[in-house]
Amino acid sequence: MFRAILFFLMLTGAARAEGIVVDLPIVGALVGAVVQDRPVTVLAEGQSDPHGLSLRPSQARALAEADLIVHLGSGLSPALERAIAEAGVPTVNLADVVGAAHAHTEDAEEADHGHGDEDPHLWLDADHVAPWIGAIGRALGHSAPHDAGTYSAQVERALDSVRSGLSDPPRLLLAHDSWSRLLAHLELPRYPAISDSHASAPGAQHLSALRDRIAAGEVDCILAAPGDPMSQAEALSADFDLPVVTADPQGDPTLDGLARYVSIFTGFADALADCQAKAM
């Protein structure tokens, strides 16, 4: 019923494969960096919030007919991951590739608020690029990691450029806590978040504590991303005259391949610069 052997050709050092399906746009960008000239079906394309993603019939068919599925596997989209598990198609589970070590290590107050003990935004840890690219390349028939070191070096150069502009970063309040892994990679402090869950509103005690921090002058801007719940962020912005800046943890949707992945970091740096300009 399902083809067990992936169809691929080798041209100019790039893999060719048909029937590749991925869950998130940023996963599609990483797969696109390997296959380059072949289409990749992205199930959450155009979805600002992948947390509650449900499949349309056409997407369910794409899963069933896929030669290969590449997915995050970290619990970000539970319904989607159940559908992938039921599809009976060869998969690359990116969470499994890097092991299950994606738990928060922050203090208990932060860990109790939202995603629980796990941070599903694994792609924001740039150390995962090389093993992920390698695993995708092997799944497409490569005997060795497909340019994993080259791609990882490009990402690190972009991160070095970002770090060079972070000598005095502004103090952010996150609309949604999806940036912890990137903050750790850039060696920035953990910023407080209005909400760490798309499923429930922040509690009154948490909001009161945030208001106290803002009133004490501990916040310069609110950082939001597409799909973030914004009602509380907008209220805090209005009450305390806080600028709102934006960055997309899925990267620039107008870019493809590794360029889109790198744009996560440059976009974050641009948001910090925007905050510094607006908070002056």
C-alpha cells in the first residue's frame, strides 16, 4: 500500500525525493535545504498557531500517500502527531534525533506556567541543525550527513552576527513563552512571559506580578509573534505605554531553505533593535 523505497536522484550534490510531507514551515525549510529543487508539502503552512492544528481531508490524504514524513515530534501539535503516527509512513522524528533532552531547566515558578516541564520549540536551539540535517539526508538515501557541518557553520555565523549587536539588549516581556531555547543559545537572560500556553489565559496572580515588574521599570517592550494571544499584551501596552515589537519564531515566510531558518535569529535581533529605538 505504501511505497517502502524512497525515489531519489542525485544532481549537483542535492537529493531529489518525491512525496515529502512535513508538519511545520520551519521543518519544511530545513528539508528544503537538503532536497532543494523538489516540492515539500507543509501541513501547517499559513497557520499562525500550530498548537491546535487539525488536518483537512486533503492533508490527511497527503500524509497517507507520502514517501517520507519529517516532523518535530516534541508535542507542539498533539493532534497532528497522532495523525502522523497513524499514517504508517516512514518518518523522521526530529525530537528523537536529538534525544528527549528538551526539558526546561528554569526555576519552578516559570516551569509551572504553561507547557509544563517540556519546551516543544526545539528548532530554536541552533545546536540541533547539524544532527537534523544529517538525519534528513540519511532518510533520503545519503550514507553520510548531507552538508550538515556546512549548514551548521552558516547558522553559527549568523548567530555571531546577532550576538555582536547584543551588548546592551533591551528587557522584554514575551507575549508567549516560545523563545527560551534561543535566549539560552544567545546567552541572554530568560525573559518573563505573559502566557506560556495557547490553551489557557494567564492567571490573575501572574498578571499582577508582571504589572509590578513593569511599574518598577523592569520592562522596555513586549515581544509578540504571529498567532500569539494578544488581549493581555495589548492591555499592558496601553496601560503602561509599552512598545510592542514583533519577531516570528518560524522565520521569514518569504524565504526558503536555510535562509528561512537563519532569518529566525536575524528577525529576533531586529526586534531587539526596534525595541531599543522605540523605548528611547
